[in-house]
Amino acid sequence: MSTFDDWLSWFVHVNDPSVLEMWKDQPTYIFVNLIVITMASLSLMFALRHGLDSRYTYFWLATLLHGIVTELVSYNLPDINNFWHSQTFMMFAGRRFPLYIVLFYPATVTHAYIAASRLKLPWWAEPFAVGLFDVLIDFPYDIMGIKMVWWTWHDTDPNLFDRHYWVPWTSYFFHMSFHSSLVFLLHGTRYVITGNTSKDKSSGFFKEMLCVIITSSFSMGFAIIFQLLPIYHGLKDGFGLHTENIMFVVFGLYFAIVWYADRTPTNDARAQNKISKTYWWNNETGIAILLHYIFYIILVVIAKPQYVKSHGMHETLGPRSETMKMPVVSGAVYIKQRYFDPASYDEGYIDFHCLPEGAPNLTANPHDVGKSWYTVCGNKFENHVEYIVMIWSFCFLGIFAFYNALGRSATQENVDETILKKEEMQKSQRNRRQDVTKKTGKNKKKSQ
């Protein structure tokens, strides 16, 4: 499956597997595809509601291009080619890039940005708030995604060695660092190129697109140089710290920066809005966030990962004895296995129990060496209740955080103020109707 008939067959592949085949082997994968596509559509609706030429629309486009660049670079650089998505009904880039992952970045980063912008933080703190909101969206997705084999990780990559429910701790840092860097770079280029710091009002197509292209092209490198290299690689490669400890430092730094900025609010942030308790889910971001978390609250209860089959591209099969050097950006050089050995591996979320022939036997079938297209099977929950508690905790924490940002913070520019006025008019009309009803009732009693 590594060769293609022509450029078009490499670029896009459709209906293999079909939706019916996905429903048989990975039904939850269909739902996450639909959820992400819906969230991306809702974030685009929010942007377009502010206007086709609004900066929210350009931000949506920047996240889309940023995601495409990040994914394609990851697939093609051997040192970071360390994950493989399960196949869906539409795949791109040599069957490595699912449609829903194309839209995953605008589906998550845009909503995180919208929530963070409600806090009205200073320019230097807002990107860190985006990183925190983004990782709150990611927690249940990452934990349940690997458990349901929506993708697989490289077995011996040193950067993935330290795990949290089979999720590499570096995955969380990826979301926080890359997407906070995206916001830093986009705001910075807008300020330098246009001098306009508004989140809504555009400075014209050509200037805004220049900012989008610069940001999407360099945000990955910006995150690596200014966050991953000094913090993660500096502490791990230089001093041998466990990635879990590094991540608690990162979480603490991000939270401290946001909290400090929030405790010394700007004038815009001081003005509390008049949003009702229900307003926060009467807009696109609120709906998307509720949809996202409700899905995982239900999924972790009903999921049966032991019945999952993922047939497609995975880490290349081969003997564990063959190793290769892996240099990293800090200058350190690690050793990792060149291949995935089905007779000796440490990826507890998968095995081969669903295959009649069992795990591939490379000794008996040496022609399987070098094969990257094969089937793996999901494993049951080690402790189902523990997973429920963990996922529910992250989901309710996320709902709480987004509710406070969207429903108890400052208003957005222009459009949201119009919506609030409309809500106030509707409330006033309801009150008048109630007054009329009460007066009518009193008159009836008097006439009796």
C-alpha cells in the first residue's frame, strides 16, 4: 500500500474503508469524524457571522494552514514521523492524513481562541490562555482516541516514552506550545505589518493573508525554538527529567501567567457583561464545546475497545534488533528501534487477539518485514471505572472553564453586543406579557 498509481491517488483516497466497514470495525471513529467536522463548521460559522473579511475568518484559515503544515512536516521528517492515523472514508497525502484531522485544528484552536479572547487579557498572556483552553479540549480526545485506536504511536521513540494513559506527555505540550505560538506569531505579524490590534476588524485581504501565511509557515518552528527546546529538551535531554514532571512545570507556568494577568485586568476586562446563564451555549463555540464534552462523557461509559479493529498504516514491521540513531534539536542523540516487533513491544492499548492467525510471525514469514499495512486490535479497559473518573473529570473541568470564559467574562466585539441587546428585548417582551397576564387574571377575579 506504499505505492500509488498517480499523483491524484496519492493526494486523496475515498471510500476505503467505506462507512459500513468503519461501522463494523471502528464505529466510534465515525462519530469523532463527524464531531470534529461539526466543530470546525461551527467555528467557521462564528467567524463568518463577524464578516467574511473579519479577522476571525483569517484566524480560522491560519489554524487550517498551520495544521496542514504541521501534519505534513511530521509525516515526512523521519525524526518526528511517530504516529499513524487509522483510515477513514477520506484520506489525503499517501493515506496518512484523514479529512477530520485536516479540520481538527480550526475545530479546536479556534474555539480555544474565542474563549480566551473573552478574558480580555494583555497580549502577552492571551496565547497562554489559548494553550490552556486547547489542552482542555484535547485531554479526553487524546486519552480516548488512543484507547479506541484512532491512531497508533511509535513503540520506542524516546520523545514518546513517558505516557499518561498511553498518551505521550509530549502530546499535551505539543497542543499547548504549538497553539500558543500560533497566536503569538499571528498577533505579532499583524501588529508589525498592519499596526492594527483589533481581533475583529480586518486590515485588508492582502495584508491579512500575508500574516496568515507567515504564521502558518513558521508557527511550528517558533514553538520548537522558544518552548520545546528550552523547556522540554533542556530539562529532559540535559538533566534526565521525566516528562510528567516537565509537564507539571509547563501547566504551572501557563496557569501562573494567565492568573497573574487576570488578577490585574485591563479596562475592557473590568466591565462585566450582562450575559444570561444560558447565553454561553446559545452561540457556536458554546454549542461546539458542549457537543465535544458530552460525546466523551457518553463514549467512555459505552465504549468497547476490545472489539476495535484498525486495518491500515502502522509502524513498519521488523525485528527489534535493528536500531537507528535519533538526533534531536538539543543536539542529544538517542537510539530507537527501526521497526515494530510484534513479538516484543510495549503498546498496551493494542494487540493481535482479533486476528485468526494471531500476531505476525516474522521468523516464519520473513516477507512481512518492512510491511506497514496490517491490522491491530484494541484492548479492553484495564480499569473501566478509572477511565470514567478521569474522562469525566477532564470533561467537567473543561465545561466549567469554558462556561466561565464564555458566560461570565467580557463580551466579544460588535456581533455579541447585538445578540445581547436582542436577548434584553426578548426578556423585556416576556416581562410585559407576564404583566399583562397578571393584570388580566386580577380583572377576572374582580369581575367574579
